[in-house]
Amino acid sequence: MSIKKLTYKLSFALILAGGMNSCSLEEWNPSTVDVETAYKYKSGYESLINYCYDGLYYFYGKVDGIGAMEMGTDLWTNVGNTESGFILYNSNMNAQLGTLNTIWNGMYSTVNYCNTAIHYANVVEGYTPEERNKKVAEAYFLRGWANWHLVEQFGGISLTTIPSTVSGAVSSPKRSTEKEFYDLIIEDLKFAAANLPDKVAGERGRVTKKAAYAMLAKAYLQRIRLGENVQEYAKLALEASEELINNGAKYGVALYQSDANTSGYSKLWAGPNNKNNTEFLFLEAVDHVEGRNPEGWNRGRTRQYYLMDARTVGAPWGTQENDAILGRANSRIFKPTKYLLTEVFQPVRNPADTRFSETFFHEYYNATWADKTITASMVSQYRKNPNLVGRVIKNTAATGSSLVQGNRAINHYGLVNMVDNNNDGYLDGLSILTPNYVMSTQEKSDLPFWVADPSDWFDAEGKWINAQTNTRTTAEYEIFPSLKKFSSKEYVYDRQYWMGDIPIIRLGEVYLIAAEAALLQNNDVNKALQYINTLRKRAAKSSRESEMLVAAGEVNLDFILAERARELAGEQTRWYDLKRLGKLTSAYLKDTNPEILSFDPSKHVKRPIPQTFLDAIANPVEFGQNDGY
């Protein structure tokens, strides 16, 4: 049972229906129910705690969080102009950008809910002191999480601890320093780690100690970018990480282990493991049974923003928009960079590392409900071997019943005719192949499906070819590897929505935090190597684990940054990673993402303050816009 299901069943939910509006940081109008009376009762107070989780659902699995956390980095670039302020740091990154309002209002709303819960905790009847601390610790955790995003996105803005029910509207807010933000974030997370339960049965989304230690490790490590007490905060980050790594049974966490047929990394993303995942430490729990979520069934849309053009460009070969597993191909926005495809991931056929194949769809199948026959015109247009005329690409579409949606009929590709009867090494229903390695012109010509690889996608500078620079009659630049992580068929609701839980922090990241912290504390290469190799081994099938091992001489902060990309691409961590490690620079971004031409390090390491906020307060000049905007 997800925690959001509880929220909708509690009568006191209406108390917070007003939320936070744009008139101030904390303005909030309670209903006719007196709040102190309402929070006197456990049901009302626990409804308030549940509302503290609301912000997760507007930041993960939605385009707003993707733009802020993954774009403008070394890993992704754009297809269209949507979110281009985040992607290219162009003039669209300004104080009027709507996504900034979503993040600003959502995080401050979370902070206000949490401040309210913390303030009124002592008036609640029916708790023992230990029970009260366990419950309010959720609010401390989520306030720390929200303030962490606020300070990383916007810098030293207004740090609030008093609920609006007590302070009233704050018309002239004051700025706090980033250090003051981090002092409170860490204190909040320490309280959470000390008081949250080890485990909670039956409530996937409820935070426990594993989430607190993981978030505390992230906060300690990120604070290092402030440049003070680096070794001390690295030590603390390592200790928080090792609390989870060394006590997995206590907290119910473990890395999935590889076997002869499947890597541990593949098991991590397997649909049957989604709702009870041993690597998910902090997650957005989605109610896949009754749809009791903010916006109901409108969840899990991450995949559609990264999808290649299966609707039009791929259609002659059998792909289509109405593809349940791939998603809906009408929101194409983000593409992987050449750096991500060919340097982060090893550009070879059949690598030991399964993380490329688990991160990306790169094989697309005939989903048209009929066999496709290669014609002479296709051979001519797509530069194929004439001997392929008449070759059949088998239909692989079938109606499957989702494992969690009862008997709801979902059309999936890849359920039938997934065979290799012609013994060419590829399944007979394959329509399009987009490998991250370069294939010879002859091989691409001879294969009975359309092939595009990095030699077709990028120019000499490493930029994506586009409609203006393309010299062919076909559009290889519109077919490419698409993000796969949030797509397991068991939780497909329809071609647009996916009802799986979304991990916010995973155990795999904790191993990488530990490795980075070990280097920063005292250059303990051997400890860092231990954690890195443990993680890398579980990315291969058991028979190939030895191929994944790296030597001590390879381990440094740059290697860990690349390893974080291999492990976490698309999981909304990358912008903060580059910020922490000093890689938000013109030189680094030019080398890894040459589409970015206008990055200004004196300006773009923070986002602009939303203009709607500055227009609403009484002291906009004193509060000030962030530098450069």
C-alpha cells in the first residue's frame, strides 16, 4: 500500500487544500477548522504528514524535474526547443520560465507543510514520545530534502522554519546563506536518521532510516562544494554510506546479484522487482491499483520525453506511436549526447557491462500487427542490399494483460515472433537497430532492418545532425537510443502512463558516494576501488564479472563521475553531480556537450528567482535577483 493512498482517505486532508500560493513564501489560508484543534488528533496530524510527501509527485516522473536535474549537462541534448533554457542555457533560462515556478512553489510548499508538522508535533494526543519522534521525523526528512533542492537550484534564498499558520504572510523575506541552508538540512536529516524506524511494513513510500542515511550521505557530500571542512564532511558522508552498506539486513537493503543469465543491474530494473525493490532507499510510491495519486493515473511520463521518432520516421519499418512499452512518441525532447553513448558507455557489440542495454532501448520491433515486407523503394531510399527485397520483418505485437492492472488489455510489442529463424543473430521482428558502436556500411546495408549508429548522428564536432545539416533522404538523426529505465511492461497503464515506483535514491548511488567520499577524505583509493568494483561486477552476468574490474590506478574523481553516469543516467542526479565536482564550466561542457554554446559559470550555476515571486514581495530590490539574470 503506498502512502498516497492514506492521504486520500483521511478527512483532515482538506485542511491543507489551499497549499501555498504565489503571494509570499509562506502565505497559507487554513479552512474553517482550527488547525491546532485539527492537529490535536492523530488522524489530522498524520494527514498533514502525508501532505509533506506531495512535492515528490511533481518533481519525479515529470518533465519539470528532468529539465532541472538532467539537462544542461554532459549527458543529454535537445530534439525540440522545449525546456531549452535548461538544455542550452540560452535566453529561455530566465525569471519567467514556468518550470522554475513549479520547482520554487513545490519545494516551498513542502517546506511549509513540514514546518507546520514540526511546530504542532507536541500538541498531538495519543503518541508516546518515541512514536511522536518517529512521525515528526518524516517531516524533518522531507524538509531537508526540499531545502536541499532549493539551495542547489537557487542558492542562498529564504530559509524558513516557522509555519505560515504562526508567522502569517511574510511580505519582506530575507536571504540566508548556503551554509545556513546546509546547517539546517544536515540537522534535519540527522534527526530523521536517529528517529525514523528501521522498516515500515506495508507502506512502500514511507521514509525510514535507510532513506535518512542515504539522503544524509548525499547532503554531506554535496556540501563539500562550499569548500570548507572538506575532509570532515567527506568522512561524515562515508560513515552515513557505510551504515547502509555494512548493515543491509537491518534496513532490508541489498544489491541484486548477478547469475549466469541475468546481471544484478538487469534485476534492479525488472518489473517484478519494482514494488518491493531491495535497492530503492527513497522512492516515489505510485498507487498502481486504484490510482490514488496526485493527478490520478497521470504518472510515469519520463520515458516519453526521451523517445525517438517511432511515430513517423520509424513507421516505414514497423514502429508506431501507439506502443505501450516505448511510450507515446509525441513528446520527443531529449537525446543522449555523443559523450554519453560512446565515451561513458563502451561502444562495442556485446559488452560485459549491461548498463547500456538496461538504460536504453536500442532495438525497436515491428509493432504494426502485421508482417512488414521490405520493398524495392525501401531498399533504394534506405541504401539496403537489393537482395533484401521481399524479406519479411515479423509482427511482434500482441495484447498482453498487465501483471498489476488486472485484465486490462495492453498492446505490447515483443510478445510474439521473437525468434531468429534466419540465424542472422537478430530477432526476426527487429525493425530498427540503434547501437552505440559504429557498424560498417556494408553490414548496415546487408541487415534486414534499418540501422543508424554514431557515424550517422554526429558531425565532426560531436553535435547532432539535424534537419538543416542532414544530407541524406532519410532521417537517421530522428532514430536513436531512448531511455528505458521507467518502462517495464508490468506497470504500463497505457502508451503514456507508467505506474511503477520511481527510485529517488538507490543503494547503487550510495556505493558511489562512499567511493567519492573515501577519496576526498584521505585519498583511500583501495576503499574506493572496493566499492566501485562491487558495483561494477553486479552490472555483468556472473560469467563476465571479471571483465568489469578496474585497477587502483584508474580510480579518481573523474572516473567516479563517469561511473555515476553509467549507473544513474536519467535518474535526476547529473546537474548536481557536475556542480559538486566543479564540472559546470564552459570548457568541460564544450568537450562533452558541444551543443551548449552560452554557458556562463558566473551565472548559470544557479537558476533565476521566479519573477512571480519577486513581483509579489514588498522588498524585491533588497531580496534581489540572482547574479546575471
